[in-house]
Amino acid sequence: MLHRGHESMDGTDDDELAVPMAWLYAEYIADELLRTGDLMPPTSFEFRAGRDALALTVFLSDTDGELSCIRVVSQLETWLSLTQYDQPWRDWVHERLAELTAEAARSAAPAPDLALARDAWHWLEETELLAPDLDAVPGGATVFGEDDGPKVWTPAWRLGLPLGHLAIHLF
């Protein structure tokens, strides 16, 4: 999503191109982590869910606006803690998106990164995927194979988040 001809803060028309570099970099990091982990085919919806959940984590945790190759390694522990199973990741995403939206409104500048992050979040929340029931505990000594066991329709973020977490571990 590239914007041209937006109005600058002094009211004049500005022909600068707003490029969502922070979001694109966060998405690149997430994509590389998932490809390195080789958890899902890159063309699958599950991969997209993992990439988007991880990209949101990377983008929203960059509170200083300093994503760089050097900082990626130092951020791995932060991303692991944010994506852990028992963490309120969904609430954290809502809070950070609200904070960034308020900041963007105050600055009145285009926020193409934020728009792409919101689009990813909307897809993760609104899209449901048929997946193994991560909350089910198989009874007895039955061992379920990959295609066996209970399946449920679940929001994409609930599947993507553990995939992203596992990808970080495998890195």
C-alpha cells in the first residue's frame, strides 16, 4: 500500500512516497524464521497465519522504531516471551495497535506500516482455519496421528501464534 499526494502537515500537497518499510522488514523477519523452521509449506494458510502473527509481534514490539539485523538476535527472547502459550498476546496486540493508532492520529502523517499491521490483524482475527484442537487432551492411551484427533475451526491467530513461537525456538 503506497500513498502518493498526501497532504503534508502544513496543508500543502506533498508528492512523497510513503513506503511501509518497518512492516515489510517485520514481515521479512517472520518469513525467514518460518522458512528456516520448515514447519509448513510457504503456500499454506497455516504458514500465512504464522507469518502474520510473528510479523505483528516483531512490528509491535519495536517500540523504538529501530528494527535492524543487529537487533533481531537481541529481540528473540522478547518475541519468545510475547508468543508463549500462557501470555495474553491478543490483548497485547489490541493495546499496541490502539497506541500506535493514537500516535498516528496525533501526528497526522500517513501510517502505511500501521495500515498493513491492522490488515494482518484483521485477517488473523476474522479468518478461521480447521486445525487440531490444541486444547483437547486425548483420552486413554490413544495416540493421534497427524490427520487424526479432534479438529476445530479456530481463528488464524490461534494457530499462527504457536507456529511463530516454535519457529523462533528452531532458529
